[in-house]
Amino acid sequence: MSTSSHELHDLSLAQLAARLRAREVSSVETAQHFLARAKAHGELGAFVHINEEVTLAQARAADAAIAAGTDARLAGVPIAHKDLFVTREFPTTAASKMLAGYQSPFDATMVTRLAEAGCVTLGKLNMDEFAMGSANENSAIGKVLNPWDRTRVPGGSSGGSAAAIAARLAPGATGTDTGGSIRQPASFCGITGIKPTYGRASRYGMIAFASSLDQAGPMARTAEDCALMLSAMCGPDADRDSTSLDTPAEDFTLKLNDSLDGLRIGIPKEFFGDGLSADVRAAIDGALKEYEKLGARLVPISLPRTELSIPVYYIIAPAEASSNLSRFDGVKFGHRARDYTDLESMYKKTRAEGFGDEVKRRIIIGTYVLSHGYYDAYYLQAQKIRRMIADDFQAAFRECDIIAGPAAPTVAWALGGKSDPLANYLADIYTLPASLAGLPGMSVPAGFGEGGMPVGLQLIGNYFGEARLLNAAHRLQQATDFHLRQPTGLAR
């Protein structure tokens, strides 16, 4: 086997898959290497659950399948899962005290599909509690640190996934995106991540935050890696997920190398206003110039209701959260308070002890906007504006093929730098509109800003436009090296 061990984490997921299939390296050796790195860099807080015995058993099975000639495209490739996906062989806690030690009796569809594609599970990754947050500082298990600068946040809620990939602790990972929780941490950590069209990836076994917004997606180093993972993840699951679309699985790698000649890239003026920091603007402008060199044409467009996406999202998402999280009451599963006098007392104490501050805040907001007398004034109005935001996108797509802009207004901020919840909410301004419309969106490394921190370019496509987004991202990555750069100070 010609690949020396210390080189394994420098390979992209696609390169690693090719070497595993060619039997130049074994899945067991690869899994051992990444497990050792995960343990060596535990101070980052990226992993929350590791079980070497389970991982190495999966790796041995993968090696046997490869020897037998399996056609699984990701056979033997180690990945990790955000702790929002339930797993039979690892605990699932959603980074909350409420689910401490919970062991699911079944696997989420995303876990099953990636296992069927041949992936080996390294473990579970840290996140904001119940996926509520933009900094990965809301985890009951502990904060995640950004590998590029450990005094800064990695973004959230999929911060553990982003940090693990940036630090080369895993070649790929699952994430979830409700209002930007794949795209924003991908931007902050200098990796690639994509949220597919709502309904393309099954939500079965993904602990619900806001059911009309939550969507699973892959996070990895490159667009090619994301295309491989997304090809395995997408496809109908109507028997188990009522929000699953009856759209056949697709091979997203087929058009990665297509020409960008004549591609119309929409540039929304609302994404380039006063709130955008100068360093991020410079990196985004540089990436857009690269697209022009590749034959694309920049087209000015408008998404006039962009600013309304924040109040709309922070009405709809908490409303759905208050409903979804009502099941965590200490009766059936999860945390239960020790001392209580009656059923009502048990409910109150259990939920007070089990949920963190941000989760409680959103439950209270959601319950308020759904309450009698406020439902029409808040929730119903928000749903109407949500439809208008979706209509704005459809008007824009008559002028362009994809939309480009920043994934976040700034680079990653300092730990504790946005203690005011509203400041965190405002950081989602560029990712929320596509989420509310159910559109596919991704973040691609586009350069570096203040303090040498990564900047992500957000690409948004029309419904079922994932292949076009991945093609545009892949061609940019062929012309630039931002996705190849990695944080310093990580022992090999």
C-alpha cells in the first residue's frame, strides 16, 4: 500500500475513495488514522461521541466488500455525522442535556444511505443545541473552536462538522441547514457545504427544529466531495418522511466539468449593502471576477424583501420549534427532573433543567406567536411574506441562472463576541432568504478576510438546481486554491 499514513488527511474525500477502491490503502488504516487525529485535537470540541470498536468493525466490513468487488462509490471512506441524526451505534444528544445518553433504536435515513454507499462512521459531531444558533456556543457539551483561530467561533449550528473538516479530522460530514447552518459554518471554516432543495434529502431520523425549513446536506473540502455525498443522500423517502419529494436520486458528479460559458450569475444589490464588511466584499468581488474569466456573465438583480427574511424566519422557526420540542417533557424519553410533586411540576422542572437558554428563548417566542390573538398578527403574516420572498427569487431567476453573494456579512467573530441574541440573528441575513424559499444553496471558499480568516461565496440555485451549483463551485475550485489551504498549528 503506497499511501503513507500521514498523507491520508491531506486527501480529498474523492481522492481517498479512489485510493480505497484501488486498494492502495485499507479502510481500517484510514479509520485508525482519522480516529487518532480526532483524539489528538479533542481541544477543538468537534467530536462528541467516538466508539473505536464500532468504527473499526465497519472499516473491516468495508475492506471485505472492496476485496469482493463492491461497486459502492464511497466504500471504506470515513465520515462523521452531526449529532442531530439518530444512530443505533452511537448516542444521539442534539448537544442537549435533555437527551444526554440517548441511544436511538434506528438510524436516520441519511445515516443509512451513506452507509449503503460504503461510508464508515467515525463518530458524532458537536453542534448548537437542537440546531439553534449561529456560533456553536450553545452546545450543552461545550463550545467548538475554529481551527483557523481558536479564539473565534466556527459558525453554527453545524460548527462541529465544519471544524472537523477544516482541521482534517474527517474528509466529509453531514450537516443540517434550517436558516444557514451548513453554509455559514462552511464559510467561517473555509470548507464547502451545500443545502439541497427542501425535500430532496429525507428528514427521517433527523431531530426536528423547524420542520418546514430543516434540510440535511453534505459538508466537505471540495464541490466534488459534496457531489459524491449528495448523490448518495438524495432520493424519495415518502414512506417515512411526509416532506420527502418524489424526485429520483441523481448523480451530481456528471456535470461538474461543464463549461460556464454564458452562465448568468445574478448579483442581488441587497446582498452588497452597508452591512457587508469590506474584507468580505473584497474576497467576494475577487471570486466573481474569476467567474467572468471562466465565461460567466454578472447580471444585476434585486431581492427586495431580503431584510424581511430575519423577522419572518424568527417567527416561523421558533413557532415550529415550540411545537416540535413539546415532546421533550420527561415522560417518554430523555432527561427527567429528580424532584417534583406532580405531573405539572415534573414538566416544568424537566424542561427548565434540560433545555439551554437559547432553546428556551425560541420556545417562548414560538409559543407566543402561536397563541390566541397573536397567530394572525404574527405567524400568518410571516407565512404570507415567506411566499413573497419565494416569488422574488422566481422573478430573479427569469434574469439569471444562479445567484451569488456572501454567505455571511463578516468573517468568524470572537468567542462570546455576540452575546446579544439579536446580533447573532442578524448574522443570518444572507442565508435566510433561500431557506425560507426552500431553494438549494451552498458556500464555497472564496478567499480570506480580516485576521486571515476564510470567506465563503454563497451560490443559490433554482429548485432542483444542485447540479448547476456544484458545477459552478467545482469550476471555481479548479481556478483557485482557497479550498486547498488549511489551518496551521495542527500536528500531522
